Amino acid sequence: MILYLFIVGIASASAQDITSNTTTDSPSCSFCIFINTTCYSVSYMLNLNATFRTEVVIPKMVLLRSSNTLFYSFEPLFEDEEYYKTGFVKLEGDSSTHVINSGQIFNFGTFDIDQDNDLIYIGGSDGIYVIDAKTNKMLSYSSRGDTITNIFFKNFVYFTKYNEKGIVVKNGDYFRTYYEDVYVKNFIVTKYDVFVILSNTGLYVGKGDAMHKISSNVFIRGITMDLDGNIYAWWIDELYKVVLGSKLKYSELVKVAEIPIIGALAFDNRNNILFTLDKSLYVMKKTNSNCSIIPVNDE
Ligand SMILES: *[C@@H]1O[C@H](CO)[C@@H](O)[C@H](O)[C@H]1NC(C)=O
Ligand SMILES: *[C@@H]1O[C@H](CO)[C@@H](O)[C@H](O)[C@H]1NC(C)=O
Ligand SMILES: *[C@@H]1O[C@H](CO)[C@@H](O)[C@H](O)[C@H]1NC(C)=O
């Protein structure tokens, strides 16, 4: 019932003009949801513009923090020879979108950002490229000829390759492969070098040789970290937190919210949650208003 109202709210919000900002902190919060025990207000920001397919698929979003620019990968129209592209839009000021174009046919389906150096590592059908956001120059970086399925940046570039097991990390000209027996569909690496890995048998946390399964859900759509290092995972309509135990084997996947549909999810420079529903981008902010629905924890 409440979720139904929420969907209606979202649908009418998305019909609004980009410039009309809905207020967030009104006491009668009409579009609020609990994430664990904290109430968040939801407001529409803008529509991501691209030559999307009929069903909009945005698997990944990451904010380039220095310029408040949101990068997102998406699936273009079927007629397009490329089946993945990456676009970007500034979240302030001029909100026109741009699509990364190499001048050749590449499928840029994955990327991550070296925030300290404004470098975007982008991968797809022909290895990894690096874009310097200051100059917009794109250079080949690694693994020409390989199809890259995931990129994650933490001091080094970590990546996975199509049909190959393990996570490769590139350190200069030296490559090392972690979890060589694991077929990795998605992953992140925390500050403390804990790997959170979605494989074809579930979600795992790993450090060194140790690896523990925390969920058998193989359909998790994404894994990301907020600015405080909290780890979130989501699938169709459920948001989870990966709570790492003091001993890795006590780590858990905890459901913290139900959201009608989550496409991609990321965090802005104030640690607000950005998420997509179709091509619409929403922001969720902590609010002092009262959420009208019951926190999932109290169920
Ligand atoms: C949920 O909130 C409670 C109370 O604030 C806190 O103790 C608990 O750690 C939170 N759970 C998660 C998964 O963040
Ligand atoms: C929307 O995207 C198209 C193609 O990707 C581009 O040509 C157009 O300029 C974009 N419009 C805006 C307002 O960003
Ligand atoms: C939220 O609910 C509490 C208790 O029902 C009430 O005291 C408080 O004033 C409410 N806050 C707002 C912002 O409506």
C-alpha cells in the first residue's frame, strides 16, 4: 500500500520540470523511506539522457568528485553496433549529457575513477583505456584484445575479464590475479583490502586466502561503497548492507530498505544516495521528518 503510493509519487515527480526542486525537509514527508532506522527523503533530480533501449539499463554510476560529474554506463539502442556505452552529466549547472566516444566501435560497459588524479579507467571490448578528465584525452592503458567486464580502482586498477576467473590487479607492468578459482561477476575492494565478490554461486567476502559466503543470491545487481566505507549491495527492489564482522566469517548481508526499483546506485559528495529508476535520477537525503512506513528492521 505504502510502496504503491511511493511509486505514484515518483512517477509524478519525474514528470516535473528538471528545474523545479521538490522540498526535502518538510515535516509531512511524502516521499520518504527508512534505510535501516534512518528516515531519508527522496527527490527527483534529473533524467539521464542517452539513446537508451526501450528498457533502460544503467548498470553502474560513479561520481567524479572534483567536478561533481556523474558517469554512468548504459545499454544503447539495439541498432547500435555498440552494446554498452558510458555517458556523463554534471549534477550542477549545465546538465547536458555527453557520451564517451573513442572514434572506434568499443563497448565501454565498465569503468571506475581514480578520484585523486581525475582519471577514469574505462573498459570493454578491447581492454582498458584511461581518460584524463582534465584534458579529456583517452589513452590505451592495458589488456588490448581482452574483454573487460568489471573495473575497480583502489591505488591500482583491479579488473575482471570475460569468461575468465579471478580478479586481476595491474601494478605497473606487473599483473597479479586474486581468487583464481572464482568466476567473478562483480566486486569491490575495501580500504582494508577486503574483497566483496559476487560470483555465480553467491556473494562472498574475502581477504587473503580466506573467503566466506554471506548470501546465495546470485542476482545482486550492484555493490558499492559510500564515503564512509559502508558497503551496499542491491537487487531489484531491496537494498542491503554488507556488514563486515570483526572476524571475516561473521560478516553478514543485512536488508536495510525496500525501494520499488533500483537501477544503479552511487553516493554524491555529501554522502547522499543517488539512484536511478529507469532513466530518472533521484537523490535520497537523511531527514528529520518522520517516515511513514515501518523500518524493515522492525518487521
Ligand atoms: C541499524 O540501526 C541500528 C540502530 O541505529 C544499528 O545498531 C544497526 O547497526 C544498524 N544496522 C545496520 C545494518 O546498519
Ligand atoms: C541527449 O543525448 C543525445 C545523444 O546521446 C545528445 O545528442 C544530446 O545533446 C543530449 N541532450 C542533452 C540535453 O544533454
Ligand atoms: C515525528 O514524530 C514524533 C513522535 O510521533 C513527534 O514528536 C515529532 O514532532 C515528529 N517530527 C516531525 C518533524 O514531524
